[in-house]
Amino acid sequence: METTSFADDLQRYFGLLRRWAWLLILVTFLSGVAAYLLSKRTTPVYQAVTTVLINEAPATRNTDYTSIMTSERLAQTYSQLMTKQPVLEGVITRLKLPLSVDDLKRTIQVQPVQNTTLIEVRVEDTDPARAAQVANTLVDEFANQNQVLQAGKYKSSKDSLSTQLAEMNRQIQSTSDQIAALSTDSSNQADRDRLEANLAQYRQTYAYLLQTYEQVRLTEAQSTSNVIQAEAATVPARPIRPRTFTNTLLTMVVGLMLAAGAIFLIEALDDTLKGPDQVTNQLGLPVLGLITRHDIADGQPVTLSQPRSQAAEAFRSLRTNIQYASVDKPLRTLLVTSPTPAEGKSTVAVNLSVVMAQAGKRVALIDADLRRPRVHKLLAISNHSGISELFVQPKVVLNGSLQTTAVPDLIAMTSGDLPPNPAELLGSEKMGEIVRQVGEQADILVIDSPPVLAVTDSSVLAPRVDGVLLVFKPGVTHLGAAHQTVEQLQRLGANLLGVVLNEVDFKRSRYYNSHYKGYYYASRDYYRTSKKSHEA
């Protein structure tokens, strides 16, 4: 049971894909073409990438957790500072870019590399050379500005020490000149000793200041962090977008998925009958025939114009199935109707009458559709006098109302002039008398009546006939309308023989499989066998 259910579902899905394959292919193709053309018309954008290494100050280097967190924060800080206004203005000035700070900022992405002291800088531009220039210049400008910013912390100390060193150097030079100017006489010995003592003190002070200056410089070097360009940006050879092939492929996939979703949504919202399984399972009625889609021309029923066609074979199979459906009670009168218009009931009634007559039975066909009659057109006969004229007679006399047709053993009564009150006429006693008299002229009487849900004409005729044949059209007949039609006729006590599905497109039907495909060949074999028996 599970295998059969899975096979049926799989067959249904394949049928659905076959039926909507044109839409899937069309949407996928158009999506791909649109994406390709849009990608080709889009200006290509290039991306230059450079990697920056944070040269962390030696004084802050350590292996404990706090130092690791400090390094990560420093990387985050530098990443933010590299896209701030001073740095971007410096890049614009150096490269003479025709861009504002905001415009330049939108082209730059700075992102620290996780768990490292590296920073990755990405610059996008329509000019590949300019993208590389901006990336390299940005790193250089930030390094310079960062160096100047951190050097400012020690600038005042270094300037003060430099001033003192210069003053000491001047004092040393002046004292040395004074000592050199003194003679070697003993009378100047005291002055020489004093100047030499001052010179020694000045030199000692100079050495101390110089040592202090070097300590400040060393402290600055050990506590200053900066960045080093680990990998310079090169001119990119290929644009990062648009990615024509990728965009086209992804758009085609998305288009295919959207089309498939729309198809499944349409199918889910579509409550029309699709095949025999729904009729059998949901309506509880047998399917007596599957009439394939065929051309319909006035005056040329398919059973006459194309007697060996698949549609003609299907009508012969319908004829046989109706005979089996009425084994217990002989079928003398048959009503053909449908839930709504445009389901092909008149076509079915005419072609069924033709194949019954071809089987050697005397068949009478009455067009009881007094609102939209079609029998006279399908059989190419006159409609000047018909059933409507019989209602105005005091007594029902056929008087030649039954016309012969191009088919031997088939006589027909057309609708005649359309009356204003069809339902009342068809429900009258005269209608019963007309059915009785016409029935006496033939072996079987077929009545083409209006749709059940459109008017009440069929409802008043259904209880008077031996059997009712319902015509459904897959994809047109709604399941709710079919349910209502069956319930209405059953309440009236009508004998529902079964359903004929009209204009079935086997190749596109979701229920198309080898079973229904073989329906045609079985019908054809039956026709050939019955024809040989008849000729014999």
C-alpha cells in the first residue's frame, strides 16, 4: 500500500512538472537573461587589500591574559582610527582625490584579524590602480599621524631637555674660551682654577641632562605602538562585482524556485477536478469515460469526421460502459447534463448518440436545453420547428418534429424557438408525454439538458429518466460544484450512472500513466472486435 501511494505521488509530481515545464523553463531563462544583462551594464568595482601589523610597544608586551586583551583592544582602536576624518583628509590631500571624506569612508573596510595583531584594510573603487593607492596611502598616513600623536606625550620634556643641553653646551664653550684666554702666569692661577671648576661642573651637568634626554627617548620608544605594512596592496586584476556568472546562476536558481513555489501555490488553491481518482474517491461515482481533447466543429461530430481517432474510440468505450452500468434495469431514457456551462455536455450527448446509432440501435436525441441549444448546430439540422412548439399544442402530436440526421438510425428533436419559461415547460405533464412518445420511436432516448447549477431545468427532468450521465471537464469543473450537483440530483432520486470526463489532455494531465494511456488502446481493440462481429 505504501509503495503504491508513493508511486502515485511521484507520478503526480512528474505530471505536474510536465504540465508546467514551459513556465519553469521560461521564468528560469528570463531570470538568467535579466541578471546577465544587468551585470554587464553595471560598472565593475575592484578591491585592493593590504595587511597591517601592529608594532606593539615593548613595555606592553607580556604573555598574561590582560596583555592579550590589551592587544585586541589596541587592534580594535586602530581599526576605528584608520577611518576617522584626520586620516581620510590626509589621504585625500596627498592623492588629490575628487572625493569627500564620507564618500571615501564608504569605500574602505578595516577589520582586525581575529586572534592576531593584524589588521586587514580593503578599499573598493571603480579604478583598480586608485584602489591600491588609497589602501597603501591610508596605512602610511595613519602610521605618520599615529607617530606624531604618541610623540606629543614626550615633546615638552624633550624640548625642555634640549634647551637645557644647548644652554650647558654654550656655558661649556664660553668657559673653555675664557680658560684658553688666560696666560700661564702664576698671577692668573686662581682664576684658572675657578674656571676649570666651573667647566667640570658644567660638563657634569651636561652629561646628566644628556643621560636624562636619552632615558626619555628610550621610554618613548618602549611605550609607543605603531603599525607596519606587512603586505602592500597591489593593483587588482579582476573586479569583485558584478560577478556575472555567479549572479546569473543564482538568479536562475531563485527564479526557478519562485516559479515552482508559484506553481505549487496555484495547484494548492486550484479546487477544480483533475482526474478520475478525485471523482471516484470524493464523489463516490464511477468514471464511465475519458474523452480526449479534440477539435469541435459545427455539423461535424468527431465520431463522424474522425471515426478512428482517439476521441471517437473513447466515445465507443463510454457507450459500452453505460450498457454495463444499466444491466439490472434496461436503459431507455438517458439525461446528459453537467454542473456548469462550458463543460461540453452537448458535444458528449451528440457523439454518444452517434456511436449508439452506429452500434445498430434506434436512437432519438432531444435538445432540452431551451436556453443555449447546440444540438442542431452539431448535427447541422434545422431548428425552425422543435420541442418548444409542442408545448403550445392542445395535444402532443409529434407532427414531424423528429428529424432524420446524417447518421442512420439517429433521429433528433431540436429546441425550436426559445420560450420565456423553460423550467415550467420541462416540468409539465406535456414534457412527460413528449418523452414517452419520442421514446416509443427509438430503442434509447438521449436528452441534452441545461447545467444543473445554472438553472432548475435538469432537476425537473432527472427523476423522469432511467439514468443521468454527468459531464465534468478537468481543470474547469470545480470540486464544490461537482459535490453540489451530485447531492442535488441524489436528493431528487435521480439514478446517477456515472461521470464522463470531457476534453482530457492525457499528455499534460498529472494523472497520466500507463493505465490511462492504455485506455485508448483497449477502446480501439473493442471497437475493432465489435465491428467484425457486427459485419459477420
